[in-house]
Amino acid sequence: MDLKIIGLNLGYAILGVILMYASYRIIDRLTPDVDFPAELKRGNVAVAIFIAALFIAIAMIIGHALN
């Protein structure tokens, strides 16, 4: 295997994780009335489903953008 390809894939993976984190922080700041970590600790299933759907949607967008 070519090390250049492995390095490029690793770079895309790191960029994807950074973009996922930044996207989550942006959504968190856009919804100041909802404290996502506190709601998750209280067992709010609706918030958990929302965050899961958000991560899946962001991952699909980032995956297609980096492709």
C-alpha cells in the first residue's frame, strides 16, 4: 500500500472529526435554551434521538463534501 494514500485517508478522517465537533458546537450555540448534556444525563430519549440524527446527517454531508 502507498503511504501517501494512507496519510490522505488519515487526514480526511481527522478533518471529518473536527468538522463534526464544530458542527455540534454550532448547533449547541444556536439552541441556547436546551442544555444537551444535562438532558442526556436526565435520560431524555427525544434529545438523544435528535443528537443521533444530527450526527448522522452531519456525517453524511461531510462525507459527501470530502469525497
